[in-house]
Amino acid sequence: MAVSTPALHDALGDLVGAPHLLRDPAALPAYAVDGVVPGAVVRPGSAEEVSRVLALCATEGLAVVPRGAGRAMGLGNPPRRLDVVLELARLTAVREYVPEDMVATVDAGLTLGGLAARLAPQRQMLALDPPGGLARSVGGVLATHASGPLRFRYGTGRDLLLGARFVQADGTLTWGGARVVKSVTGYDVPKLLVGSLGTLAVLVEATLRLHPIPPARRSWQVSLPSAPAAADFVAALLDSPLQPDRAALLDEAALRRAGVTPQPIALLLSIGSVAEAVEQQGSALAALARGHGARVDAVPESAWGGLGEAVAAPVLLRLACEPRRLLHWLTTAQAAAGRLGVEVASLAQPGHGVLQMAVRGAAAPRTLGAELVGPLRSGVESEGGSLMVEGAPSELKAICEAWGSINLENMAIMRRIKTEFDPAGCLSPGRFVGGL
């Protein structure tokens, strides 16, 4: 039965309530995924409703793409087909919160900002801060494996997710992780769901490890004269006893777009601890920076809020490499952009070798693919790294596969996992690595 038929629309509306089914053809393009417009948008209000919707979609053979806050829908390949967008924005409850254990179980549609407000009275936080993250949903951040400057100290969502309640492709509602001894499939399902882009199951609840908000925190901009100087300083910082809780490396274009003082290259660093330790480590940081020819300026907490603007662009690339090679690839990208007459604003996670590059300019997609994305990907993959097209017009994705290369052995494993979780290929078909 086709998704466009009134009978099926009515059935979906019966499951979630007619006001929570969107089928107006004029409104549906706003929910397109890489230009592919769904036949309907369904907004369930509970995990049980998600289960019933997916059971119906599985019976009818419909392709479903989950959606959280919609801030990262450009990630991945265009779907091969798209019948239903499953929007989880109504799932916003905090199911369980035990401040003494620093653990919370929350709905996947709850935004990071909403969760932060709930945790603030207890001086606790979820240590995930992807650029522009307060408006992003917990489920969306986990499904896309997004992270930010707090990764320097606390790790990623894969480190902070203890357990998950999820709905399988056939509508089965299941727990994995902290609330069970062993998942029914034998996999560590929560870890599999992080970064899976909704291709294995739909995350509806997450049990999360929390951390205390430091009693005192200060931030600095460490401005350096060149990329080699920045590489030397980052190496010295990682080898020092200093313990920043946030770190971000920005080039001049990213600094300007983030609204902080432009320099050839700079790090934003923050240290959070008791007040005395913050003062001591701040002094040690200044001494270390001066030894590398750097200028150190205190910056307000609001400086971190501009990182989302730094990487807001029609084309966003995400490069992962050996940390010691990070500055090499940053300067390589800048040089290639200069030859093309486009601007690359770079935001990096020092110590983890992760580099986001926001590309702005008038170069044609074929030119960007041939002279920027292709050479960068080839070079970094030859060193064991990767380059992902995190966001781009569909024309560029048609030229440059979003995820890059993957070896055949790993691809075979991923294909077996996909087949076990979603044998009919109904969840986000085609969006993941290798067209999974």
C-alpha cells in the first residue's frame, strides 16, 4: 500500500492523534531529507506510539527516517526512498533522575538545553556540547555521534550513554545496556546506536552518565602566530599536567564567524575546578603559552556559544586524523580553498584529531569535489583517517559519497548487523556507510 493513500494516512493519524500527523503537501518539503520529500510526518507522543507506528510501517513496507530537532538532517547520504519522517520532538520527559548517582533517564526528544535546565539546580550537567547544541535533541546528538569542546575531558556520547530504550524496525520495544544484564541480540546495543543515524533502531529513551558542574570556571583565548606554533603548543599542552575541561582550535575565519578576536590561529580553553585550582592552572597555562610565543586573553563564557556560527555553512566537512597531523590537514585545506577562491572556516578538537571545515563560496559542486574534498579524503585515508561530508547540497553528495571509503571486511560486518536489526531495510535506507 502506498504511503500517499488516505487510508494509510488515517491509520497513522489514529495511532498518534490526527493533529500529530502532517500530510499537507505544501508543508512536507520542510521535512525533506537531502531533497527527498516524505509522504507524511508522524509525531508520536510516547515510546509505545513509536512502537505502533513502526509496526504499521514495517507491515506496509514503508521507509522511515527518524528526526529529532532537525539540526543534523543533512548528515549522511540521501535516502533511497522516504515514506515517513518520524519526528520525536514530543518525547521530552525526564523519566528518572537520581542526583546522588549522577544518572538520568530521559526521552530522546528532550533538547540539551531542556535537560541542562532540569539538571542546573543540582549543579550537574550532561557533558555533551556540539556546536549549536542547546537546541539539539538528546537522541539526535547520540544518533549522529556529535560532540564539542567538552570532549577534551569527558569524551563523547558513546562514553556517556549507559543504557537505551529503543524501538526495532518491526516495532518491538526493547531495552539495552544499564537496565539489562545482556541485550537480546548479544550486542552492546547502546554503543551500536550511537552514530548509527537511525539505521538500526529508533532511540526513544537514554540513560546518561552525568557530571558535576565545576564550582569555578574561567576561559581563555590562546592566540598563536602560525599553525606550526599552534601544533607545538598543543603538543606541549597535552604533555603538561594542565587539565582543561574544554578545548577548541579555530583558524582566523572561524574565529571571526564565532565573534571572538580574529588571529591567524587560536585555541579556546577553559579550566573548571575549585577556585584556587582554576587560578593556579590559569597561571600555568599563561606561562606555557608565553613560552610558545602566544598571547593569552581572558574571554567570557559566551565565547563558546559562537562555535555553532563558525561551522554554519552550505558545505560542512568532518575530517578525522592522527592528532599530531591535525594542523597539517588544516593548512592543507586552507591552501586548497585559497586556490579555489572559497573560504574554509576550521573548528578542531585538539587532542582527538577531529576537524570540522565549513566551506563558503561560489565554486561548483564538481569543482569542490575534484579539487577539495577528493584530494583531502585521499590524503587522510592514506594515513588511516577519514573525511565525511557532514552537510552539502545533493549535487556534491552525488559526486562525493558522504562517508568516504571503508574496507570490505568492516563493510561486511556492518551489513550483517544492519540485516539483523532491520532485515527489510526500512530504517533510513541508504543514508549510512556504503548505502546501508
